[in-house]
Amino acid sequence: MAKYMDWLSTLGSSAISPANPLKNTNTINPDGSVTPGSTTTMSGYTIIKADSIDAVLSIAQACPFLDIGGSLEVSELMKMPG
């Protein structure tokens, strides 16, 4: 956790919404049934402001969560009309 917090601190003001853990996750399966838990072992999100998706990918590649076998998904946040 200390390495993760150190990594977050290197993001400075580009981390608009850092370290948002998710809890009480349930998975809704294709047949509509609900399974308690997630398909991942740990989940959460951080919103990062950057000039390009490549810049964010580079930032994410330095995340220490990867050092313990974790994986990250990086997506672009879309603004909805209205």
C-alpha cells in the first residue's frame, strides 16, 4: 500500500479523483442471475487528466499494483450530452 500511495503522490494534480475503492460488488451474469463478488480480486478507480491515452498508459504502467500480479484497465472518460 505504501508503494501505491507513493505512486499516487507522483501523479500530482493530474490525479483528479485518486484511489476510489469499490466494495459490495455483485456480478450480474448473462442469464440475469446475481453472484456476490467481482470477477477481479480488487477493484477501484482513479481518474487521471492527461493530454493523450498514451500518456495515461505510460502512467498506469508504473503502478505498483502490477508488481503483485494485478492488472489495470485504462479507458477514456466520455462526457455525455446534457
